[in-house]
Amino acid sequence: MNTEDIVAIEQLMALYGHTVDADDQSMFAEVFTEDAVFDARPSGWGLLEGREAIAAWFALGKPPHPPSHQMTNCHVYRQDNETRVRSKWLFINRKSGSLVSGDYNDVVVRTASGWRIKHRCFLVRYPEVYQTTGPNGAPDQA
């Protein structure tokens, strides 16, 4: 993996937040593989399989999703013959005004169209107890 790959992957991670915050679903193909998995089971939000299912979940809007997604501390590395990314996320809980934060653990792959997220595992770190279920399993942020 070279510097150009690392920069492209970091750009992909940044594009994710813009994609899921957009009013339309036009950028999802630039972020996720068609068979991507979004695993939020560690946080009680379930498992989404396929880019269409992921896009449909975010199409629920705001609320139930937070008003904006922020990502920081992006680390790209190789492990078990895979390219992985570990990063931190945060948003403000609309109900309480408090910070909610956690981790993304991703597997990314190089496609003919560039780097894409193949598998994303989403984990809430703070607060430890957080109401996570809203309509259709979406975050309850109303």
C-alpha cells in the first residue's frame, strides 16, 4: 500500500459523512461496494447487507439519524491480507445535547472505480448506555 492509496482511502472515509448526510442517495455507489455490509449489531442497531439496504436506512432522514456525521482519527493499515481502516465518529444527541461517540472498523477494497467500503462495523463507545432503536432499527435521534 502506497501513500496514494492511503490518501484515497482517507478521502473515501471523509466522503462517507457527506454521503449519508446528503438529501439524496446518489453518492452511495462512490462509498460502498454493491455487496457491502454495515454491521451495527455491537450497538444494537442490527445488520444491513447490500448497498441498497444501507442507502435505504439512511434515506429515513434526520431524524431518526443525527443531523451530521463526523469522522476523525483515521488509521489505514493492512491485516490478514486485507486493507482496514479504524476511525472515530461523533455526533450530538438531539434529545439531550450530549456527545455520542464510537468507532468505525472497516474493510476497504480497491475496485475498478476506486476504493470502497466492503464491511463497516459500527460501535458506540460513549455513552455506554444509549437508546439505539428507532423506526426500522434506525437510531432514535428525534
